Amino acid sequence: MATMAADPIFIDTNVLVYASRPTAPHHIGARAALSRLEAEGCPLWISPQVLREYLAVVTRAQPAAGSLPMATAIADVRHFRASFEIAQEGRAVLDRLLELLGAHPGSGKQVHDTNLIATMLEHGVCRLLRFNPADFRRFSGIIDLEPLPAS
């Protein structure tokens, strides 16, 4: 699937976590990717699921970054809500999720990944920016994975 540089792109949770945590191992790469996409005029999308995942990740202890106080994490989420397009979830996303799970079987935590894809597709977003894209390779025929280097 071919995309243009200014096509909308969905930002996965791990990119937000690394971009917002200066002590995170991939902070510089995440910040650089977001800055590049903004400079290219790409609409940047996230979803309520990404915001919930962000809250869960940054408020538990991390080996490289410790945990954030909930008040700080909430302030981050408010900033993200103001900075990104928000792909809302509703009946159509649930219908797409069920369709995708039938066509691209997954279970357990893969259901969450599939829900991100369903949300993206229902909002016309076909590009996904994330570190470690292996979890999403089964969707490579319907979305474009834009992996960030893990080092």
C-alpha cells in the first residue's frame, strides 16, 4: 500500500511513552519522528485506547524511567488530546474489530492491537508509527507499518 508523506498517521502508545520521557531509551528517535511528521504536515492520530495505555505504562515503575505521578500523566494526556487528532471508538470500530479478528486471527493481547487497526481504518488512517512493529505484521496488507529503529 503506497502512501504520501502528508497522509495521516496513527501514533502508537510506545512512541508517546518514549517521546515524553527524556530518560527513555528511544526518546531522541521518538521526538525526531514526531517532529519530522509535523514538519511534513502529516495529521497525527491517536485514540482513547492509546491514552489509556499511556496512563497505564507511565504510572507503573519502568527499569529505565521510573514511574510518573498520576497528576503528571494526566497532564500529558490533556496535552496529547490538544495536540493530536482523536479517533473515537464506537459501534463501527467494534464491528470492524470483529471483522478483522475473523480475517486476521489473534487472541489475548493481540485483540488490543487489532482494535487499534480497526480504529485506524474506521477513521481512514492507514499508516502506523511504532517501535517493534512485529505485533502488527499480520496487517501489512491493509496498513503501512512505519517502524522506528529500536536502537
